[in-house]
Amino acid sequence: MAKQTVDDADAVKIRDRLLRVVKDHYDDVIAKFERRWRIGHGTVRAWFHRNKPTPPGVPYLLRFGRDVKIRLSLDGLLLGVGPLYRPRLTSVLSVRPREVRRMAETIVDQRYAIRGLERRLARTEKKLQSLSPSARKPRQRGGIAKTTHKRRST
């Protein structure tokens, strides 16, 4: 099997997303990016080539994906799917167990209340169906219900 290469259009998109990382974290200076990751100058030039860029190899991609400071998403970098950076989980993990228990109890209470309302609605619908047609409210036409009035005799 012949060595497979990345399509030029995909390589340009990957380069543009890498440039976004350089802009976001390295003050838009490629040399800072190069020093931080200890990447050779020729390699970086190939990645950021204007006309025919070469995407980073798998070892570099693994380093980018494992970095906890930048939290680069490989889906975002390579495919352009989802955010370019993985979300931080600290806010979710900082919730105390007592708070989680309270939220779970609230959900249970709400579900219980919903079941009660559903039962009441079902009973009301049954009662409405059991009413005879003469006992139901008269139909309204034009917003005013028709009623019959007896004339007074004078």
C-alpha cells in the first residue's frame, strides 16, 4: 500500500486551526510556539507553509492532545468538529456530594409532582368524556355564547 497523504484543502484547514492556537496562546508568534514545544524550525515551517502546508505527525498530535494547559481537542484541530479546546472539568468536579444529593432529591420530588398532575389530568379527561352532550357548555360563536331568554310579559 502506498503512503497516504493529507488532501491539500484539509492541510490548509489544519494549518489555519494551528495558527489559531498560536494566536490564542503564543501572542500570535510562531517562534514562541516552536520554543514551547521544542520543535525544529524546518518542521514548523512545513506546518505553517503558505501554499502547501504539511500537517503535524502523530507523535506531535499526541503531545498536543495530552497537554493539560492548552487542552487542545484533536477533533477540533484535525477535523474542525466541535470546539478547538477541550472544556475544563474543574467546575463540575467542585460540586460537593451534599449538593449533588440535594439536587437528586429535588428531581425526585419534581417527578413525583409531575406524576400526580398527570393522574389529575387523566381523571379530569375521563370526567369530561362521561358528561352527556346536554350537560356540556354551549358552543360559542363569534365569542358570545348563545342563550335563550324568556320574554317578560307586562
